[in-house]
Amino acid sequence: MRRYLLPLLPLLVATSPGLAAENPVEPVLRRRVAPEFTAELKRRWPANLHEGSVTLDFVVDPGGTVAAAHVSRARIPELVPPALAAIKKWKFKPATRNGRAAATLMRTEIWFHVSGKPVAANKEGPPVFVGWGDKLVTSDAPPQPGEFFVTNEALPHLDKLRPHLPAELRPGDPDGRTLIEPYPILMPLPQIKRDILEQAGGWVKYRVALVVRPDGSPGNQYILSSTAPETNRAMGLAMARWTFFPGTVNGRATTFVTVTDYEVGEILTVEFGKDTPVK
């Protein structure tokens, strides 16, 4: 009899009720439906952006369907309706807990490209498990005077940027609120002399941060990196003339801190005092 004890032990452990309670299984995406890119959306797409995204919090019910969704963050307001319409068609293998199907809270980011074609596969990862339950916690609180919010690109740089932000600004809590990030209307080029560009290899690359005020005008500016530091002053002067559609929190315009990558090439550069491209 002793020879049968070892083969039976794994079976007894695997079927133990206590272990099932300690081994919950998160939901698995079975069908992802891409958002519809309508002709109207393409017509209204901002000229200065190639891509945009919408971050959604949503509930997967015990049947594997999306029962509710909330917009956490969006780059362009027009992307919100198609993103919500698409996610309601997604299907999941439901989560299990204590051996039974259970509702879960999830988060995902849906990407759009100006061409209407699917974005790169590495852009959209699988939905992220947030917690157990079927209640989305949302807030109707408007932004308060002095609050600022942060775009996705600026989040990794926030600690570095804090000393350069106006003293009266304080970070707002975005949890449960809908953030529409500011996006550019006009981004005038810095005026860089041709010989400086040639010394830089024909292109200058910047990573810049700036405060976008509730009226869409730029506030404090900061150059995080530059491949030609001698051009930073010209870049700063150009940034002071940028204009944006302001960012909003629950529909109210407010202050945002944003970070963007910006490149200037010889073919796009203008000489001082001239409005024609350098040849």
C-alpha cells in the first residue's frame, strides 16, 4: 500500500478546497474589438498628432462581458465615443474566485493612429487586473484652483519637474475623474541657424516639458534633454509661442504638465528674419 501514497498526494493537494480559495484566476481576454475610425473622426483629428489613446476602467462580470466602463484619461475628446463603443464588445473568460466566476475591475489603453490603421502591436498590451468587485469608483469633483494634473508622458518625469513648477501649483488626485489631456494647435519651429544644424548632423532632438494653462497658453517651460544645447534658448522662445486645446478634468479646463519629444531638421528650419525654408 505504501507505494501508492506518493502518486496520490499531488491529487489530494490539487483538489483541496483551501488551496482553491487561495488561488484566484484573473480574467483572460478572448475577443478584442478594434474601435471604429470614422471619416468624421479623421476629419476632426488634430493636425499635430499622429497617435492618440483612451485609458478605460471597466468591469468584467461573471459572464465574461463588459458590464460598465469609465474613461480615466484621453488624449483627444473625439476618441472617447469609439473607444467606449469598442470595449463594450470585448469578451473575456471570466475570473474565478473560490472556484466560482467573479466580477473584476480592469484597466486598458486603446490606441488610435491618424491613418485609421491599427497601431503597433507593442502599444496595446493585455488589459490589467485592478481588483475584485463590480463597482467603478468615480468622482464628479471639478478641479480646484491651484491644482495641476499630469499627462501620461510627463508622469515618469514629475519628481524631476517639481522644482521647476510654479509654487502655487499643487498636484491633483486624478483617481475616478475623467482627464482629457491638452493637445497642440500650433507649435512654431525654433529659429536655428543652418551652420548649427549642420554641426548637429542635420537634426536636433529635444524632450521638453511645459505647463499648459487652462486657457491653452504655455506657462513654465523646461528642456529635459537636447542633442544641441546651444539651441535650447531658441527652442524655449518657440515653446513660449505654442498654443493648445486646454486639458480638462471632468469637463473643466485646468492646468496640466506635459512632456513631448520634438525634432527639428534642416529642411524645416527657417533663417532669422525670413519665412521661407532654408535650402
